[in-house]
Amino acid sequence: MKSKKTRIKKASAMRTLAKVCQGTSEQPWFVLNAMKGLTQYKPQLKGISQIYRFQAGVSSDTTFAIPDGCIDIMFDCTETTPSAKICGSTLRAQNAKLKSGHEYLGVRFTPGALPRYLNISAKELISQRLNLFDLAHDRDHLLEKLITNQNFNHQVQIILKHLAREEFSKPSHKTQVALNAINECSGNIQINELETITGISKRTLQRLFREELGVSPKEFSRIIRCQSAVNQINQLSEVTFIELAHNLGFSDQPHFMREFKNLVSSTPFAYQRKILESSYASRIQQVS
């Protein structure tokens, strides 16, 4: 059996080819099924992972949200039927319920981060899509501003100005240490290793994760393993699935295949084919 140091070294090598997780990745089905790709901005504002915009394509009924451990606010900026939803992380692939042709603007928070004015916990939001204005009655002016200013750069500034004034919940120090360790190992880490790294018991870790992220350490590690696999396939033209499964700590390739299908709603082979056919990277426009 490989030592913890060897596995961490392997995970670090994998990250030279894949993005760091913890909310920095885009939702792949949003990119794949968008009419003209996805525009993305990554602000230097604590608690916010990214702001993004896309137009839902004709395959909106098969556009899935995959687990990422983050909470999003998604604005439907279509003038005739505007709306705003707060979306919790899923635990498996879940239909995002988008409307074909509609313009969506999203704000993704980092794991454990959430504006306090929403007065709701991450646990209550798991796999949920709730009306934002049922939780924040005095924020409907934000949607009006976003509809009036359809330029993405203007919308980004409106969002940043709005959120810069707000207080955020954030992971406690011990939880953040555990999150960093999980990310360092691409999700391939055991609970007893987290106990050693954080200096707190399994029971306390479970409680902190449930309270602050809405999921257990095991569930969050599972999410990061899934994100790591997806990011590898997104960025590399050639991926050996046997090696990828081994590097991520799966007992065998069939186990990896089942887990990927459950969390991504596609087999790794079919997903890789879609990525290659779509020229995935070219469908993402980074705005600075």
C-alpha cells in the first residue's frame, strides 16, 4: 500500500495538469450545452469563486449540475421572465432545470461561504433550488439592475459592489485545514488522516463539516475526487482511465466508472468524447 506521502506527491503531480478544485472549476454541462460557450470572471473577493454567464442551449433539458461543494446564486436575466435562484451543491448529477434560450448569470461561492443575509445553512441547501427573494425580500433591486445592464462587465461590477458590503459565513480554521488537505490529495484521503492533520476527532470533524458545508468529510472528499477526474479529462487530450482511477484511490476501474456515471451522468468514455468533439477549452472565455 502506498504511503500518505507518496499519494500526496502523486496528487500534486496531477494538479500540474488539472485545476485546483474547491469551487474554481466551471460546471462542465453548462459549458458543453451553452449556445455560445460560457464567459467567466474570477474576482479577488474573499468567498467568491467566480461569476459566469451563458445562454442555455437546446439541450437544456439534459444540462446537469454536478457536485462541487459550492453554493450558487443564478439569475435568469431574460427580460420577460426574470428570476433568481439560490442553488445548493448536489450529491450526484442533477438536472439544472434551465430554459432553452434564456440568459443566465451565476455567482459561485467558495465551499463554506454564503452571504449571512440569506439566513439559511449550507445543509438546508443541499440539492435544493430556492427562490432567492423568499430568503432576501429586500434584494429584488439587484435583479432589476442586472437586467437593465446586460453587458457582462457591468453585471460583474454590480455583483461585486453588492457583495462587497455583505458579511459572509466561512469555514472555521480546523475545517479549512481539512479542506486544504482533501484538496491536496485530490479527495483521496481517509478520515483518520484528517484527524491527524487537524488534531480533532472524527466526531468533531463530522459535526463541523455538516454545520459549515452541509456534507460530511467523506462526501466532500468524494466530490473533490469527482472534480479532479472531470478536470483531468477536460484538460488532457489523452487520459488513461485505469491510471486515473488508481491515482484517485479507487479500488478498480469499474468502481471508478460507476462513481463517475453517478456524479456526472455520463461514463468517462462518453464524457471524454463530448469534451474532444466540442473543443471544450475554446468554449470558455476568461474575462479579467
